[in-house]
Amino acid sequence: MISSNIHSSIRRVNALNRILQCRAINTNKLTLSIKYYSSNVSMNKTSASDSNKIESSDVMQITIGDITRTSKPVKHKENIPSQYLNKDNLTQDQLAHLRWILQKDNLRQDVFLIGKPGSLRRTLAMSYLELTQREVEYICLSRDTTEADIKQRREIVNGTAKYYDQSAVRAAIEGRVLILEGIEKAERNVLPVLNNLLENREMHLEDGRFLVSADTYDKLLREHGESELSKWNLVRVSEEFRVLALGLPVPPYVGNPLDPPLRSRFQARNIPSPTYQDTLSLLTQQFPNVNRDSLTKLVSVAYALVSEESRSVALPDFPIDNLTRAVQILSDCPRFPVVSLISSLYPYNSFVSKEARSLVESIMQSLGVSTDVKLEESMETDQQASSTATSSSQYIPTPYQNSLLSALLTIHPISELTIHPISDVCLVGPRGCGKTTLVKEYARRLNVTVEPIALYQDMTARDLLQQRSTKQDGDTVWQNSTLVSAALEGSLAVCDGLHRVHASTLCVLQRLVHDRELQLYDGTRLLRHDRYDTLVESNQGQPIPGVLRIHPDFRIIATAESPSTGNSWLTPEILSLFLFQEVRNLNINEEAHLIQSMYGSIPSGLNKLLSVIETLRESNDPALVQLSSSLSTRQLLRIARRMYQFPGQQDLWENIQGACLAKFLPPLIRHSFFSLLTKHHIAPSPPQSSLSPPSISTADPNSVLIGSTRLDKYRTRDSQSKIPSVLFYDVPQHVQLLERIGQDFSLGEHLLLVGNQGVGKNKITDKLLQLLGRPRDYIQLHRDTTVQSLTVQPVVVEGKVAYNDSPLVQAVKAGHVLVVDEADKAPTHVVCILKTLVESGEMILSDGRRIVPSTDPRVGAPNIIPAHPEFRLIVLANRPGFPFLGNDLFSALGDLFSVHVIDNPSEQSELVLLSSYGPDVPRDTLLRLVRAFGQFRELSDKALLPYPYSTREAVHIVKHLQNYPNDSMSEAVSNVFDFDKYNSAAKETLLKILNEHGIPVNLSHTLLEKKDKPLQLTVQRDSGLDTSEPKHGKEDPNNDPHVGGNTWAGDKRSRESRHSRTREESGS
């Protein structure tokens, strides 16, 4: 069915130009007329002759066609949008839209502009406000928007709660136009707070005031006077107040449908994309030097992809609004291939199916756009991009990466003279393909400061822009985010992990990306540099309070993984935000070039691995192709470095197992992968002879010898108490693991240890740190771990909120090793904030401080924390998948770390280990336990047993037998297997295997094993008092009488008194 649709679309696309050019022609053309009245002098200007700039005046009359409106003087001219309206290039469609809004404005009706994603609706709204010289209040709605963001927000000032009017209330009182963008993003039942304001111009405020319509207020004012209305807390809503909403149609787009009561209060207008002829004419006029043929091809393909023919096969919307940016690139770089421009606007290779991809390519070919042109063959690599790596850069160029870098420099220039639309860029590609390296090299060559921003799943709009904090005196304050700081300082904001963020959160970036304007939560506005400069110039050079200038060098580069079936994050809205650069994995020849440039000749074993990777990437099996992502370029370079630094000591099989977590793959995929390795002559090393097992030597005070690897010890006088001291038995397999992990540790790698429960991840980590003398900080993650709790720890000191450093920050400062335990239990997006710390040594803390490398020039500045060069990260996690209940940490962050699989010991090593814990337990008993547990693990790996029995359980059994030799074997074993008494299927398998190995056990959940002798309960207590002789109490120095108790010794008078009473009683 899809194939027939494609062929049908191809046949019809030849008639596309005729279809695109067909449009109804209105013989009654609209004209724009503006009259200014100032000091009793009037002048008439029309759009055909006046300049593009609209001058502010006391009174202005605007006429579009037959509709006229007279504007009124404004109080705050800085709130009027500027440089949105281009009167000389207004099309008839744009004038028709403006005329319609003018009609509704005259009728005092609120407007809803509905249409496709992009900046067109917002630009039209701002153009109208600029045309009519109206002040604007702007709210970008998201799923995080609350009633307080719309009406009033409570702040603590000098210990007192105060309410501050927000955009809706300010607009109503001051007579401004409230723009609500992203109506479909707001959660249900949030926007009804505006219903009464829309209908009756009334609203109750949290501070006790009440907004009333202008007519009602004026009537009451005449009857009762202003003082009486003030007592009643009534506030007048200006008759100039309007609401202009911008939204997407739901469906077909994702979001919440309009609530009927809310919808009924708006007048709707569909804002379609400009026609083909209008777009082509406007771009030709704006860029006269661009090749007409290339421009026509670009525009034709764009409109073909939004035609009804393309929609019939469910192609996503093409971002028509971004054509101006693409043509600007073509103007600056005429040799830039048209197909590459289309891919930048519409990265179809990354987010559409194969069938849809073939349709896109067929449309381009039918319109004369060649799809065989490669970017690296067409781009004229500039002198900077073609230069080889210098001493200050670790970048090793390849032709492909040079072409990407040259394209990035063309698409994303940084210059004070940049006046054309700015094009922020998103790099899309698989993990480990070199996106971060490309951004670093781009920033280095342009000498710009990079501001890394780690994006995560539960990031809110506030986290992106401003965070609410508390000062030491308890007052609330808003702190700018890294993104806002980068905008003000002209840095390069690198938003890493765009694919993780909820689409509703990213909507707050639309105005910043499209218009370089931003409304912050504390009321501050950020303006594009030229708009700000014009505003200051009109204010006699004085800065405008509450308005800040966005630096002209500010740019955004986002990085994201390719969309997948489970995460189709590249929506039409995000397509309209950026120009995209697709980054593929380096091919085998390019990776071999990198290895040769860094380490010289390629070892024979690595050539085998390169062949395996190539086979995986070209496989027809999607599972094997997915597996190739684990063997990314980053992991390949890590393995090559290991083989270069420790020649002759590396087991290629083990390196591949760790990089792919091959042991934990599903059985069928694991079998296919192992067969592929065998085919390329990669096999496990033969077991090491038991006659010469690896050992650990600490004879040298300055180093430690683990196996055949010598590692330097760490010298520190501080934090001796943080150096682990652990009971550890040097079994052969664990010593080999220590050697491999120690090698990576000495190379400066951060480590990820993955394994089942009870295999010794913590013990191996602690033993390594103990041998090396490295202090350790420890943090254990859980389900409720948040980004904030991972970086700072809030405490209350003397009634004030203070923030203490978390173990993470402490380790970074002191150069300790941070052990992150149970990392798979925390939400993956929380742990992902460690990505920038591992990759670049930088990280933004939740309290606004920043971790940077110790060599960073910003070291010494306020809120800058230099990372100690000896800081290391060791992350411990359970294997992904059932029966473990954690998250798949490896798939998200695996290639950032040197990964080691921690498995249960081999039969020989486990026997040695159990003998160490139970020296008095018969060897035959230990051997039976080891073999039975080995069989349990095999069945668990095949999913025939639900629980992966580990060495920890075996050690517990042996400890019991060692300390209680009189207990039976069945009692000791039951400590582990009583969990399975109620699982009929598992119980049957366990009984069979235990009986095969001669291990008795009672797995009945109704019968309790009886003791040979009856049990007795005896409780002995020791008071700690001496009862060998009578106690003599204290002597009272005053010789006062004391009656009762056993503290004081009786005195003479008390004794005589008692004797006297006794005689009297006897006499009576």
C-alpha cells in the first residue's frame, strides 16, 4: 500500500509547480495607511512610500482596506515590539490577516491564531502590535505552567509574603495585549482561570483585590467615588486589554484539545503558510545574488513536502518558516549543496521510515535536486577547518569531520556583523559518533566560551530559564540559568541531550531561538542586541529598567541521539527550531586513521575488531545493528589506548565483552554475536594455570603490583579515614579483575562496574582503592534521587536554609574517588547529568555553582569550583533486565565509561574463596556447593530460573556452617532457598539439582525441620553488681538521718532513734 502511494506521488509531482501556482486572486487589493497626529499636525503615509520604521507618536490612525483604528498614547514604549513588521514587503495574505485582527480589536474581541508549528503566527501577532503601537505581555505555556504564573506570584521580601502581578494581571490593568503561546501545552484545568477575565473582564486576585471591567468600574466610580472603590479593593481593567492566543490544532498535533468554555471565548483565524509564489518572490527580492535555479529547487522541494500528496504517506511537516535561514546560507556559501540544505531543514535520514525516505529522495530528484552529492565533496573547506590538530587541540581531522566542521561554521557563524537571521544548530547522531568533539573543536577555533547544559527528562521550563532560590535571610529570589547567562555574556550554549527533554519544556526556547527575545519569570525581558540598542538610543542612551541585552555572539548548539521507535522526539515543532546537521558514525577507514594518528600502528587484534564492527553496522539484523552502537568510536579508541599502554596484557575478548555487556544479551543475540566473533578469530584466552595464579604485592611502599601491572600509590595525609579497609581474599579471578580495572584507573578513565547482585562489585572497588591508597566518597542512589539531591544537600541552620556539598561535590573538590552505588535504581535522566562531568569535566550544580577543569581560565571566579585532576568516578550497577528492577543505565551512559562486567567467580576461584571463609568446612561440602550454584547460574542465564544465585549466597551458607558446625547442611542451605518454597516451578528445579549434588534441603512451606533434641530457652542476666559481701553505703559528712534506700550508711542518731522506737513499742 505504501509503495503504491509513493509511485502515485511521484507521478503527480511533475504537476506540482502548476498546483502550487494556482491561487485565487483577489482583485480588490488591500492597502495599508498610517496617519500620525502630533501637535495638531497630521501627515499621511502609505506603505508604498514610507520607511520601514514606525515612529512612536501621541496618536496614530491605522487603516487597512476599509478598517480603521486610532491608537492611544502608551506609557511604556519599551514594551512595544520592534523590528517585526516589514511594511515594504507585506503580502496581500499578511494584510488580510492584519485587517482581520484589526476588526476583532475594534470589536473588543479576543483572538486565537491557529496554524502549523513555526514562528509565523507569533511574527504576525508581534507585527500587529508594532503596527498599532500596543504594549505586549507574553506568556509561553507549558505543562509546568501554574495559576501563579498567570495571575500572581507570592514572594518573601524582608520576611513578609508579598504578591506580584504576573503578565495576565499586568496586561489587564495597564491595557496591554496578552499573548498566550502554546495553548495546547498547558495542563487541563489551568487555563480556565482566565475564563471570567476573557468573558467579563473580571478576576479575583490572591492579594484580595478584584479586577472589574472598565464599564462597571466607571459606573461605580460615578456613584461611590474613588476612595470607596479603593476600600472595596476594586481595580479597573483597561478597555484596551486584549488576549491574543497562539496554538496548534489538536489533532493532528500532540497536545491537549481546547476546553469548550475556553474555545467559545476566542475568535479563531487559521494562519496557513505563505503560498509558493509569495515565498519565492519574497526570497528572490531579499537575496538577489542567490542562484535563481538553486532557489527555485529549494522552495519547490519544500512545498512538495507539505503538499497533500506528501501528507497521504504521513510525511512530517516541512518547516517552511526556516527557508529564509537556508537561503541566507546559500547566499553566504553558493557552493553549499541544495540537498544538504534540505537535510539541514528536514533531516529525513534520521526520523522517517525507509519507504518515506525513498519518497523524499524521489521528490527531490524529480525537481532536479541531486541526492548523490556528498557534503565533503562539495564544501570548500576553509583554511581553519582544513588545518591539522594543533598542540592545544586533541582533534584529529578526517575529511568527513572537516566537512561537518566547515558546514557548521557556515550555518552557525559568530560575528558582531551578523544581521541576517541567526541559525541555531542541532547535531543529530548515534552515541559516540563525535558530536561533542565536533562542538569542542568548533568552539576552540572560534575562541568562544562553552556553557554546557545537561538536559534531562524531568527538566522543567523553570530549570531552563530561572530557578527560584532562597537567600540567607529567607527572602526568595530568582537565579538565572546557564542558558540565560550564556545569552547575556555571548557564550556558546551547548544543550546536550535534546532527545531527553519533554517537548512541552522545549517550547520556551521558541521565542529565544526565532526572535532572540525572552521573558523571564522575575519579569525581566531579554531583547536582541539591535532591538535593545535602538530602544536605548530612543531613551537618550539610558538603560531601560527590567530590559537586558542579548549578546550578538550568543549561539545555541544542541546535541541529540537519532530518533528511535520508542522516542520520536523530532516533532514538527522541534523541526522549526533548529537547522540540523546529521552526524554518522565514522567508517572503518576513518576510525583506523584516528587510531594510527594517536597510537601509531594498529595491532592485529584491533584490525579484527574493526572488521567485526563493520560487519555489525552492515548487518540486516536490527539487533546486531543496535549492538554496534555499543562499539562506538569512543569505545574503540578506549580499547586502542588500553592496548597501546599495556601491550601484551590485553584480552580482546574481554574488552569486547565489557564494551557490549555481551554476557547479559538475550540468548539468541548473544549466540549470533559470539558466532560472529569466532568467525573473525576472536576467542576467549585459555584459563590461566593454577600453578602460577596472579597475585598482589605491596612490598614497594610507593607502588603496588597487581598481577603483572605496577600501579603507583596515591600519597595523601588528609582523609586517611576515607581510604577503605575491606576483608578481601585474593582469589585468582578477582585479582585479574583488579588488574584490568586498575589499568583503566591509571589511564584516568571513569569506571562502570556492572554485574548481578552479590558478585563483589563493592569489595573489588574498595580493595582497589585500599591498594592504591585513594580516599573514597560514597553515595547510594534510589528511586527518589533527584538532580538537586545529587549535587547539593539542603539543610536548615538556625531557621535558615543552607546548602551543603553533596559527596559528589566533595569528591570533585578534594580529588577523591566517588563511588556511586545502585546507580541503576535512580531514574536514568538523573544519572545522565553526570555526562558532561565525565566528558568535559564541567557540570552545573543546582545552586548555580559550576564545576570546571582545573586548567579552565575561569578558576578563581565566584561560584566556580575547580575539579581536582585526581577526581575519579566509579559507578556500580546491576545488570539490565529481569529479574532486576532497575533502569537500563548502560544503554544511556555506557560508552562514557570504561565498562567492566563483574561475574561470579569460576569454579576454581569460588572454591578458593569459600575455603577462605570456611576453613573448617569439609572441602567436599564446598565443592558440592560450588557446582550446584554454578548449575543454578547457568539455568538463570537461560531464563529457566528466576533468581541469579550469586557468590554472596554461597558465602552466607559457608559462614553458617563454619560458625555452627552442629547444624545440618539442610538448615544452612535453607537460609538461601526458603525464598523459593512458594514458587512451585523453581522449587522443583532446585530440588532436582540439590539432590544431584547430595545437598539435603527441606523446601516444604508447611513442614518445619525438627531438631534431634528438644530446644530449651535459657536467659542469663548479669546486673554488673558485686554480691560477694554486704554493701556499705556512703558516709554522710553531716551525719543527717536517712530513712529508706541503699545509698547512705545509717548514722548513730538514726540507729538510736530506731532502737528507742523499738523499746517503746515493746513496752507498750
